[in-house]
Amino acid sequence: MKIGLRHIRYFIAVAEELHFRRAADRLSVAQPALSRAIQHLEQELQVLLFDRSNRSVRITDAGQTFLEGCRSIMNAVEHTIDDARQVHRGQIGSLRIGYTDMAIAGVLPRLLKSFQAQQPGIVLQPNHHVTATQLKKLDEGELDIGCVTGPISRSGYEQQLIQSERLVCVVYENHRLAHRGSIHLEELAHEDFVHGPSKDWEHFYSYLIPLCRRSGFVPHIVQEAYNSAGILGLVACGMGVTVLTESVRGSLTNDLVPLELEGITEQLQTVALWRTDSIVGSKSLFVDFLRQNVFGGAMGAPRRQADQGSKGNAGRS
């Protein structure tokens, strides 16, 4: 059956105008060409769509049914074209975003909510992974954006600082230091620590371990948990103390006490990280959103800023 969108558009115009000349003017085509197209359509369908006379054009019952379907077809075509254009612009699609405990406890939820409000056609797919796992998944193309402990110095990547946090000590409620509002880090020299596995938490440790060494000790880690919730749970059991970022304050139970660390000015950075070889579609929109809404500029461009940031944090990859 040789029927195309042109035939459908011509038919809809005649059905709505019920006048071949007015329909031809509306379509900017010659009236004889329009009449031939409608005749061809009727021949292909083997259906009379219009009753014609010298004085009037009336749509038949079959034509009315065909009109309803044709309108649905054109609406579907227009919707599909609009969807294709939005996908091309990145306004429809999905975005795989990795996050650490620190990121999801900090500003990331607000950022994602704000971006989603601006781009409701993009489906966000957050995934929890430690920094090392996110870097691997970014390399393998399994994540679009990573929110990791940084800064990261890695060829082919750019990054955007999204938050910077001070460190706090967390102890259980009847710990000897629990009555204090703040402590010096060296006061923890003989304490048992609860923390994440060194292999998974290497980027966090690149902050913590140098600080402890400057205070004259290496933390004695007696228990490990994969995430902050597990770490805090073990601290609440009285198995040791921990040092995490200040964002954990919002998730502390009544049997846990946060303590300021006096004299510690270093802050742990969380950065959004992405590969520079594939900034298209939804990812491009999110990168632009970050650059406009967080700290005013991508850390990775120029790269010199990221390189300088990494010199004081040896051990980060």
C-alpha cells in the first residue's frame, strides 16, 4: 500500500476545511495535485472518504473513522520527532552517577534534586560505590559521573569540587572523651579505631593517615565496615572510635557523640569526576549544571588546579 505522511496530511486538511481550494491554500500546494492525492488515497484504501458535489464536500462515516486514526498518527509522529530532538540535546535519557557515603550525606541530594527539576526527562541512576570502584567503573564506561573523594589527578578526566568538609571524631556515649566538646587528634593515639577496609577506603586514608602521623601515631584499626553506617554501628557497640567527615552529624544516634578536632584545618574534598572523551547528551547537561551551580568552575579545566591539589595528597590515584 503506497500511502505516506503526505497523503495523511493532505487528507486531514481537506477533512478539516471541507473545501479543496482552502485546503490547498493551507498546504501551499496546487489544488489539482491535492485532488489527485486524495483520489490516490481512496484507491489505495478502497474506501470513499468524501462525498463530493459541485457545491460541497462532506466527509463519509468511513472518512471520519480514518480521520481520527490519522490525527493519532500525526500526533505520534510529532511526539517521536520531539523526543528524538530532546535526546539529541540530552534532555531525554539517563545518567549513571556514582556516589560515596560522604557525597550522599552532603550536598549531592540537593544537587540531584535541583538538576532533576530542570531536566525532568532525564532519569537519574545513582549508584553507591567507594572511590576506587567508581574510578574503575568510569574507566570502563559503566558510570557517567563519579562523586568521589578527591582531588583526582588522572589523564583524560575533568573534575568539579562539590563539597569540602572538616573531619570530626565520633565516640560512643560512655567513652572517656564523650563529655568533651573537642579534642586534639593526638589524644586518640592509644584508642582502638573502627574504619573502612584500607583497600576500599584508600582515598579517605590519604587524608587521615598523614594527619595521624603528624600527631605522632598511626591509628590502630581493630574493626572494619564497608560504609559509614556500618562504622558508626560498630562505634555505638563500643568497639572503638572513628574519624569521619562532619556530614555524619545528621545520621548520629543518641548513643554517639561527635567531637571537634582542634588544630585540624585540612578538609576532605568530594569532587564530581567525568571522562572528557564522551561529554554528550545528558552528561553534557549535567556537567554544565555543575559548572554553573557549584563553586563556579570545573577543577579539571584548567588541569593545573587539579595537579596542584594532588601534590599535597600523595597516594591518590
